[in-house]
Amino acid sequence: MSICKKTIIETAELLRSREIGAVELTKEYINQIKKKNPDINAYVTVCENEAIKAAETAQKLLDSNEDISYLCGVPTALKDNICTNNIRTTCASKMLENFLPPYSATVYNKLQKSGAVLLGKLNMDEFAMGSSSEHSIFGAVHNPWNTAYVAGGSSGGSAAAVAADLCAFSLGSDTGGSIRQPASFCGVVGLKPTYGLVSRLGLIAFASSLDQIGPMTKDVADCALIMNVIAGYDPMDSTSVKVQAVDYLDGLEREVDDLKIVLPREFFDSALDEDVKDIIMRALKDLESGGAILSECSLPSIKNAVPAYYIISSSEASSNLARFDGIRYGYRDENAKNISDLYRRSRSEGFGREVKRRILLGTYALSSGYQDELYKKALKVRSMISREFNNAFKKYDVIAAPTCPTVAFKLGEKLDDPLKMYLNDIYTVAVNLAGLPAISVPCGKDKNGLPVGIQLIGKPFGEKLLLNIAKMIEMKAGRLQIHEEKEDL
Ligand code: GLN
């Protein structure tokens, strides 16, 4: 088995026992990227020299035999909206095509401190707006399970890189499903943490009240391990929450007695593909045989989650993206005649179609005369959704749902129909509106061999229980791996 197929924990053991050196491992991954990335298009920047240097430093730490992190020497990559000091961070946009951040995101500082080795930056939908990773100046990401299909979005590069063994783990960001949906499409584990649990400092903002960074990994234990590293209070992020540190790995396989799982009817509606539904129900039945109690409930406001999400996220985006004016940083048109011409040209040329659509929608929703009808109404829906979730959590421990209505769709299939694309998010956006944690874990494959993810939604700061249940599902369903199967044929 290629070393690049190993989980973080397996890799860490090989590094500690000196079966492989950190530099050799990094080179192995760089070779894999050179070989496979042209077909997958997950990486937009590979920082080979920096990676080798980081691996040399990690090796010294490994040799010192001090108490080192599991991540020491383990190769990783980050979604390209997470700032990395002096390493190009583009948001897959012409606007930031040559942007070298002067500082690093807190999450990257934490990974670096643990000795993780950054291999490069990962493709995405421009400014994280999309569900297919096709809206990118670098071209679409291809799903490693079948390259005619999308990898999901907006963290499609982060999911595809893990699934194709082009890094041991990655980080993505999730504003309305962008970690969970690509995780589901690519057969990897993706966790969207509770709002405020992971620092957003250095994450280029899309919709600040919804954005969260989270791990994308090959299995559940790795996901818990990364949460141990990236979670925690950051005084530099005003929305960061001070909570007691939790060891997410500890007791991951413990039995949970009397686990009350609820299936809201709105998540199992007519939009849900029958094949996907069967696979998800099988995973839930397994939990039931293990002693969990399954019930049904209704969360009526969920039906308004998609419109409320698109109003709120676009409104926040229109404000956040106002900073890209061609003056301070980012793309500038050189032929402008005057200052307003400079703004107009720079923004018209620097942003892609989908980003412009969101800015227009958001500006409209916030404009006087429409604010009450659109933005304020969306905020009311948001409160109602939160209330309904809170009430459900008074009776149940966890909510189970599909991550997406279907498996991955074909490249180009929804590109010309933004509404169809937006409807792909029906099962993910409500979680962000309510600030809750949710995980997508692979639970099987459909008849065409494409992965299916199940989504578990928890109480605020309930990540530990989510990981626990995800682990039970993984033990039944097994880890989904691509190449073994092809090699077996
Ligand atoms: N697909 C959603 C959107 O386009 C979610 C994006 C995200 O989570 N970043 O807004």
C-alpha cells in the first residue's frame, strides 16, 4: 500500500518508528501531486521548497525524541481562502491571483506549531461561493472517484486532495455546506465545527456570521485529532468562544447508551434520491441495532432555509467584498480614466460571474426599501430555525440527515442554472444559520460506485458526540478507498 494512502495516525507511527523520514515522505507526496493533479486539479499552488524545508525541521523534532505532536512531519494542504504568510492565497479569483498574505491564519499557525508540513493550496469555488468547485479561475476540480463528475464545493480541492491521497489531511471552510457536501461527494470525513470554536482569523471572509474552518480527513479518528489541534479560543477573533478544551480522540470508540437520534421529515423529502436514502437508512438501522433509538420529528422552518441562507450570506458577502476596490490590494485595472472608473473596471474584471451575482443580490437585499422585505425577514427565519433546532435538542441527542440530496453530479450539469446549484444545499445550510456543529461521514456507495455521506448534526459544542457516532458508522461501513478497488479489478 502506498504510504500516501495512510491516515495521519498511521503516518505518524511510521515517522516515529523511523520507517520513513519526513523529507522522504514529503517528496513522495510531491511526486503523487505531480502525477495525479493534472487530472484532478485539486492543487492551485504547490510549495515544494517550503515543504521540504518544513519537513527537515520536522525531522529534527522527530529525532529529538521530545514529546511531539502526532502531526509532526505529516503533509497537509489548505483551501486557498486560508491565509498563509508569503504563500500565494487566491480564493480562486482573479482579484487575488497574486496576493501574498502578510500573515498566516491562526489555524495554519497551529498546524505549523504541531510540525505539519504544508504541501500547497487547494482549489475551490471563487470566494467559496458554489457547490461544485467549477467557479474557479484555475478551472474545475474533478472528482477522483470519476473525473467526469464534480468534487462538490466550495472546498472541492480540499476533499479531492484527501480522497486522491495528495495530502494526509486538509482544511476547508463551510459557510453553507462547503466542507460537508464535498466530503460526501468524495468519500471523506468533513466536520463543520460549532460557530466560534475554531478561529476565523486569516480566513478570507465570505459571510462572517456563517463561515467556519474545519478538517477534511480520511477517517474519523484523524478528524478528531485535527480538532484537538485547531479548536480553541483566539483573542484575535472577536467571535471566538472561550470553552474548556476537549480531547476529541479520547474515548472515540466508547459505547453510547440510550442514544436518541431524530430524523426530521424535512431532510427526507422528495428531493432526496432513493438510492442515497436507502444507503443512509441502512447506516441508521445499524445504529439502531446497536441500541440507538430512532425517532422522527418535524422542523417546519427548514423549508425556508435555502432562501434565508442566500439572502443573509449574499448580504454579508456584498459588505465583506467591498474591500476589493482595486486600491488597497488585489487586482487593479490599469486603464481607468478616473476613480469611479477604476472601481468599476477593477471589480468587473476581477470578480467572476457567480461572485458578482451574489454581490448584486446582497446589495439589493440590503438596500433601503427592500431591507425589511428581504434581509430582515431572512433574519427572522434564521431565529425560527435556531429555535426549532433548540427544541429538538431538548428531546434528542443528535439529528441525522443526508448530507446532500444526491451523489456527485456531472461537471457542467448545473453550471448554467444557479437555482439548481443552490438547491443542492438544502440539507446543509440550516446548520450554519443556527451555528451548530455537523459532520459528514461516508456510509456507502451508490449503484454507480459514487460515495454517499450521512450528516450528523449536534448541539452547540457537541463535536465529541458527533465524532463518536461517526466512528460507529465508520466501523460498520468501513473507510471508502478509491484505488484499492481499481487495483482489485
Ligand atoms: N454552496 C453554498 C454557497 O454557494 C455554500 C458555500 C460555502 O459553504 N462556502 O453559498
